[in-house]
Amino acid sequence: MVLQIEDILIKTIDILRELGPIIIFLVIVIESIMPIIPVGVFITLNIIILGPVLGFIISWIATNLGCILSFYICRKGFSSYLYRKVKDRPKFNQIMDNISNMKLSHMVLYVAVPFTPAFMFNFACGLTKVPFQRFLIAILIGKISLIYFWGYIGTSLIESIKNPLILLEVIITVLLAYMVSLLVQKLID
């Protein structure tokens, strides 16, 4: 059974190497809009196939592009409709206002944590009045630690379980992303 799974993975990686990074790039973009399979799988494949540097860069660009597209789909397609439907619901409006007024540092922290549903964040920001600039800065900073996490953990899952220093590195990158967002927020305000 384990041998069959290993053979399937090797064949899949060989096929993806032949097709190039374009397919995985598109899958990551689409996954940011419609989460069918966890993005960590594709980031891991990207890093295995393309190497740690190119795989990281392509995964980061693709996930950011997907987040921007889902933000605009919600902003242009659904936000005015949603506001017409819920304008008389104070609880819902309060939630929308809380999201709209979320600090950049909180947004970055939300994006940087690997197990939060990114598509919901993209949709929520797109449906509310979050300024695009704040959303963009949050994903550009926060996705760095997310890509690092999935790339590093995905390619060395067994090693990371045995070596707690790897998990410590991931925690440090999340904290660094948060600190950078605090600095950027001070510059913007």
C-alpha cells in the first residue's frame, strides 16, 4: 500500500515537472478563490519540483494573485448586493464594521497563521470596506510565513516532527511578519 502511494507521488511529480510550473501556479491561484484542496499540497509540490527559491517565489506570487482576484470578485460582484440585503441587520453590520476597521497587524497575523481559511479572509475583506491597500500589504507580508511554513513543513514533515527547532523557525517567521506589519502600520498612519 505504501509502495503504491509512493509510486503515485513519483509519477505525479514527474508529470508536473514535464508540464512546468504554470499548471501549479494556476492551481494555487484558483485554490485561493475556490478552496478545493489545501494550498499546502501545491506549495509543497512547487518547492519539490522547482526547488526552494523558485518554488517559494512562484507560490508566493500565485497565492497573492489568487487572493487579489477573490477580493475583487467579492468587492465588485457581491458587496453592493450584500449591503442592500443586510442594511437593516445591526449585528451583521457590526461584524462588517469590525472587519473593515481591523488593524493591519491583526490582518497580517490572520493571514500568516497557516491553518486559517485564507479564502474566507479574502471574501470578508472584499465584502467589507477594507481599503485595498491595507488588504494588499497584509497578504504580501503575511503570505511569506505561510509559504515558508507549507514549503518547509510539507517537504520535511517527518523531520519537523522530530526536530522542534523547525517549528520554532516557523513561529519566529510568523512573529517577524507581525512585527513588520506593526512597522508598516506606523508608516501608513
